[in-house]
Amino acid sequence: MDAHWRFALGHPFDTNQDFTNGTSYFSYFAKAGYGDGAASSTFDDRAWRQLDLPHDWAVELPFDSTAQHSHGYKATGRNFPATSVGWYRKTFTIPATDLGRQLALEFDGVYRNSKVWVNGHYLGTEPSGYNSFRYDITDYLNYGGRNVVAVRADATMPEGWFYEGAGIYRHVWLTKTNPVHVAPNGTWVTARVAATTADVTARVNLLNDGKKTQTCAVTQTILDAQGRVVASKKQEAVSLSPFQPREIALQLLVADAILWNLEAPYLYTLRTTVVVSNQEVDRYDTPFGIRTIRFDAKEGFFLNGKPVKLKGTNNHQDHAGVGTALPDELQYFRIKALKAMGSNAYRCSHHPPTPELLAACDQLGMLVIDENRLMGTNYQMQEDLRDMILRDRNHPSIISWSIGNEEWGIENSVIGARIATTMQAYVHSLDSTRLCTAGISGGFRSGISDVVEVMGYNYLGNGDVDAHHRRFPEQPGMGTEEGSTFATRGEYATDARKHYAAAYDQKPRPSFYSIEEGWRFYAERPYLAGMFIWTGFDYRGEATPYLWPSVTSYFGMMDLCGFPKDNVYYLRSWWSQQPTLHLLPHWNWPGREGQPIAVWAYSNCDEVELFLNKKSLGKQAVPRNSHVAWNVNYAPGTLEAYGYKNGRQTLHEVVKTTDQAAVIQLTPHKAALKADGQDLAVVTVAVADRGNLTVPTANEQITFSVTGPAKIIGVGNGDPTSLEKEKFVEDIQKVAIQGLQETPVSGLAEGVAARRQNQSAAWQPAFVKRDYKNLAAAYRHQGSFELPADFVNAQVTFFYNSIGKEQYLYINGQELATDLKQSAEGNVIRLAPSLLKPGHNTIEIVATPLTKEHDWDVVNTNPGTIQVLTPAAPWKRKTFNGLAQVLIQTTKEPGTVTLTATAKGLKTATLKLKAEKAAARPAVL
């Protein structure tokens, strides 16, 4: 359901700007099917912007110094009512053959406080921007006809303290099933492993949404990664009463089971087949992995019986160019970047993730802490927790449920302890295979810390971890947050005026730990399962230690684009087995000749020797989990390092002083794309000198264009102070017809003649006092509309709605349309610039009236909307310290995609990518 939506901004309290929703005599709360305004199935949305989902409208908005610091200074929230509510509408057809099936709309996530209508029927409200939710729409549909879904999202009030985006930023699905079917998220697969055999318990929750009791047979089949059957079992004669769920559990043995692990994340599929009267009525596939997990209070975490130190990162869900509306491929790109750093664990901070993130972690081998949004034990909060667990519990990547994070109001209280205890018990009623954790930063002394199953330490500087362990020696623990260090990619001198933080690893404040200090602490303590750095990637908002104009965080090991900061190489040295040798800083320091510069080397070699212009500056042993450093008097040229392992030279790293910027380089993260309308190329844009060395100080304005079956969907550069646009979209102004008046005439010809002769008339507000039992033969109408001064650069379109059976239209006294017949779909009329003028314009309509058969009939009284569409400006972005990023998404057509990058004084770059034919997701149109 992602394709072909209409979008427009609404308003939280001005109903005129919110398309008059909720203003009818009977509201949608009062009567079924009374969705009004933009919620009505008859609302004319043709002047709205067309787009595909996922969509984050906040990332398209300008920055504003008066907006929320925590949300990256984007113009949303209480101070910006005109940009804090968004409406989405989609028209779709349901075939007549679907009558008798069960149909539901499923939303993976809408930020925030979403209301949904189908064909004017109010379905419900989901307050959270992070919960997945669904509505059964079976009884509301027009089978064999047109249907309309309308969604109103209100991002006025934030839910988190970080950038959250706005809108339908995750996928929407239309599901169709037989009345007898597997319940939504209705399977649960668990396994006990003994030697090479896995004893799998396959549970399925079945529903009968029909009106009569049905009898079915259920078959559970386990398929290996190649689709071969490895186990199967059937249960006959399952009786299902109407609307009463029933769980069926079957045991299956998998011989020579291949275990899911970090290096080879092997996935099986449970195929659940439901048969009624010898006919298959449902087939439901559940990917799963066979593995064992265990937290130990003395020895940490175990996967498949082997100790694994958790080397994790916390992450929010936004990325450069797209905000929170990440295409699926971008989830895989980010998880691969973390794994390349040596990370093996991911904490979803601080809410349930999109399902595609978990799929990426399953497929790529990344452990996950899945986090609940808000602690609490009332009905709604338990339902939210339940929905998260039922949705996610089959993912082998998930090792723990986090019930909360830094709940300072209750962390150290008996109330917090009670809530945590109840939540944990409730979790285990749904999933007995995983322990719960919570991120605690309030001192590790009492309350939640005393009762949580796996203690989550948020920052060593907030308390005595060893003392807490001595007090609770049977409680496993891990560092759920550590670091919060500040670094700007490619900057090596802190500049408070420019808001740049040097990328050398430093304590963020005296009582806190650097990345190196934090990892050494956790690495040296076997009883601690590991740690999760705050954060893997920079994110919008929380630009600590700065305020405006800093708009993104400085905490990430990578910037908002995923470009690595230097700490990435420290972690790769000690978190992975990959031979690593990395030097910092760059070696472009004009004006600092002869001055000392700190040179660091990150490496997992035994020793590193540093040279400047072929002269040795000494060899140093590399301490475990640490780095080596030299003070080097700057001279242009070549800085190089040699790494030694067991006395042998194994690695060589070179950093050179570059020449001036001369060329643009374009490098995609993969060479071939799928022409499925979803796939993505993440293109690194580098500015290099004539020798093809990236110029680490180059900040060049680059313009991008793309031809072929693809489009640019976002740009970025990782600069935390950049206020440049990340999206270049068309600007749409919707201009209403104002002050519409009418006067009766004896016929169309008379009305046209009177208009031509500019005859005076007794005008009155149109339609207000019209007597539908005694209608005139025709009516003259006059009104006006206001156009912006720069409309000549725009495309102006009149989306006309018939207000008569036969109609003559005039703009500024000039004929626009003659003998226009009534049209239920309306008319689309392109307005030539010669018809129009800046500011005040007039419209006149002569029409024979629409009639009513019954007093309660509703006839159209709105002549429509004038759309002023200004095309999007060219895509452009400055490089930041030599780099920028362009995101290119395919269409559904195969062919050659060509990206061109140009900049003043630089050699133009062209990148060609092949979009290969691929099966697209089924789409609802």
C-alpha cells in the first residue's frame, strides 16, 4: 500500500486549515461513517501532493532557531502549528472477488497520534509513533469499486527527546485472508537444542472470523534455507468457534540443526498451512533461527553455549537525506556498517524498531535489545508491550526485551521496582525464552536496579558498577549505554565558535569515560556481558554540547551519513579480528609548519612505527584495548605507519598532504540495483585532488542530477552544523475560491450574456439560501482567488468540481471553458499564465443547478481548488571535509541509471548503475 498517496499539511486547531475535519453536525465520533472534511471518501484531494511511502515530512521542513533543540531544530511542535499535522489519502480498488475474505490495513508505524478512516468510517487512534497497528476493514469496503483510506498524523507533541520525524514513515500493508486464518503475528517458534538435534515447538494461533463453527487441519512444516522440507507435522479436526482464537502447538524434530550465529546467521522457515474441507485457506511463513542464549551473572552472555562479549551500539532510526523514512536497503547498509566496525549487538533506542531492521539483523547476524517505549502497567501500556513481543518474538537476533530507559521519576523508588517486576512477569507470560533489561542511570542503588533481570548500566560515571555487582552477585549485567563522547568527523581541533568537537577520543565530561576507557572497563570484567556505545550513528537533535546552529548529535561512531569517525577504527581494532591500522589526523595543516600535532594510531598490531617523509619517529608497542600516539612537528608530505605482528611487518598506512580539489568521485555501496521500486544506491561523493586523494578539508557545493529509471531521494554530508536542505521537493500551494456569490438567471444563455454585458445583479452568498424545491433555470456565480507574486515560475492548475449540470467558466473575464458537463470525477484545467495575474483574480461560473431528489441529499457546493506547483530546485549539497552522500532509489523499470555531479572548478563526475529486472512487491492501486 506504499504507492500513490496524496499528502497535505493540516492544522492542530484551526479547522479551516485542517480541511474542516470534525466540524459536521454529526462528528465521526457520533455516527458511523461520518468522517468529514479530508476524512470523507468524497473529499477532493487532487490538488494535494503525490508521493510514495515511507514519508517523513519533518525532514523536508526548514530549520528554525526557535524550534526544539532535542528534535534538531526542525519546524515542528507547538510553536509551528501550520507544519505539525499531516494528512494522507489513498484511493484504491478492491475487486468484487474479495467479498467473503477478511481484509485489514496494517501500519508499521505512523508518527504520531494517528487517526485512520476508510470510506469515511473512523477506525481508531494510535497515540504512539512507534507501535505497529492494524484495523480490520472487511465490513467497510466497496467490493468491486472505489475505496479511500485517510490518515491524519499529529506531531505537535513529541514522544521522545530526539528527532522523531513526522508522518507515515514506515510501510503500510493490505492483508487479505480467508475467514479461517492464522492470527496476525500468530505464530511462535521456540527450540531446545541437544547435541545436533533441535526440538522445535511450533505454536499457531488460529482465528475463525466467520459466523459459523469451522473444522480445519493444520500442518506445520520446517523448511531449510534452500526451501527443502526438514520436518513436518499435521493436526486434524481442529474446531474453531466464531471469533474465538485457538492455539495449536506441535513438536517437530530437526536433525543436524544448523544454528543461527553471528558469523553464519542461518534461517529456517516455519510454513503454517490451514486446510478447510480439503482446500488450503491460509499459508503463513515465519522465518526463524535455531540458537540458544543465556545471560550469566559471573561469565556474561552466551550464544549457542559459547561466551560472546556484547560489542554494541545504541541507535535512533534516522539517516541523512530521508529522516526516519528509511528505505529497507538503508537498514541493511547501516547494519553492515556496524558489523564492519566489529559491532555484534544493537540496542533499539528507545522504542520498538521497524520490522525491516529486525529482518536485517536476523539475516546479517546482529544481536538485538528490543526496547519498549514507555514503562507502565496499565491496560494500554501492557497492550503496547504485548504487541511488540508478539510481533518480534520469532526473531533470533533478539536476546533481551528492554522494558524501559532512564525513567528518572521512578528509577530509585519502590514504585519503579513494582512496575518493573510486573512488566517482567507480563513479558514472561508471552515469552519465557528471554530475560528483561532496563537502562538505568540513577545511581544503581535501589528501585528498578534491584529487581531487573539483567541490569542495564547507563554510564560508568553514574554509579559504582562493581559495588552493585557485589550487592547483587546473581544478577547479570551489561552496559546499556556508554560513551556519549563528542566528535566531528574530520575535525581535529575543538572550535567552540564553529561548534566542532575534535575527533580524538576524549571524556565527554570529567566523571564520564572515553570510548577507550569504557571498553577497557567492560572488557576486563567477565561478569559484564558487554557494552552498548551511545551511539553507532549520529542522529538529528540532542546536539550536546552545543545549541543552535548545531542540529545533529556528536555522539556517533559514524556521522549521520554513516561515514566513519576515527573511533570506528579503535573499535575495529579491538572488536574484530580484521587487521587494522589507522592514522589520525589528516595531514593538511597549512600555516602550522613546525608546530606539534598529536598523531594517533589505532591498531591491533603488536607494534606500530611512524614515519614522516621517510624519517622514523619511533616504534611503539600497542597496549591491549588502547592506542599509540606521537607529537609530530608538522611538515607537509607523507605520514605513514607500519604495523608489526610477531615481529613481522603486516600492515602499512599512508596519509598524505593533498593538492587542491580538482575532481569529483562517485562511489556506490553496490554496483547493481534491483528495478523493484524499493532498492537503493548509497553513493559516496568525494572531492579529490589530481592524484585522486580525497581532500580532507574540501567543502564544495555540488549539484546532482539523475537520468534513467531512478530518482534522488536525499542528500547529506554529516556536518552537524549544516542548515542545508536534505530534500528538494516541489512546492504546492492550494488556493481556495473565496467569497463565492450567486444570482439567479432565466437560463444559461441569459447568464452568459449578462456576464458579458457586466450587468449588475442582486448578489447573495452562494448556495446558502438556495431553495432546492424552487430552483432557477440557471445561476451566475462570482468569486475570487489570490495568487502569489512569483506564480509565473509555477504551474497553475484548476481542479474544478462541478457545481452545475452545464457550466461556463471565466477567469479574469476571459473564457476558460464552455458547455462543461457535470462530472463526478471533476475536471483538471491547466491555467495559462496569460489568464492570470499576481494577487487578486476573479472567477465567474454560469451553470444550470444541481438538484436534490430528497431533502437530505447533499450536492456539491465547492467549485474546487487552484494548485500552484513550483517545481523542485536542483539537488545540491556541499561536501563536508571532503565527503557528501546521495541516495538514489530505483523505479520499477530496468535500465541504466546515470548520476551526474558538477561543481564550479571541479571535473564533472558521472556514475552509471544497472537497474536489473526484478519482481516488485504486490501493490494495491
